[in-house]
Amino acid sequence: TESGKYEIMRKTLTEWQKLLPEILFLRIHRSYIININFVSKIAKWTSGTYKVYLENITETFTLSQRYASLIKNKLKL
């Protein structure tokens, strides 16, 4: 969350992915779904993967090869 707190949910990410609007939310890894409005930068990393930087979050997230190939056109990478 924006405040840095973690939440425990009983739904799987696949269930959340179906519920969240596809225009705003994007699965970038088997462990992460992000709001694309908060993406500040995407940088190439190693072996076809990318690092995703979010506004106001110091942690970077890895866009896996599997998901990168699925969403390159959506994010215009």
C-alpha cells in the first residue's frame, strides 16, 4: 500500500486480476499486480526482464520475462 503497510488477503492474485479493471491494473510477475498510474519508470534489466519503479515506493519490482512478452505493447516497452 502507499503507506507501506502490508495486507493479508484471502483471494489469490488470479482472482484479484479478474476483479480489478484491466485498464488500471497489470500483473507484472506471479507475485505482483500494480496500478499502472503509479509507474514512474521502467528500465531494461537482465535477460529480457525489466525493473519497474513506482511513485513514492523505494522498492523496485521485476517484470518477469513471461509477463514482459505479454504486455510489451500495452506499456509500449
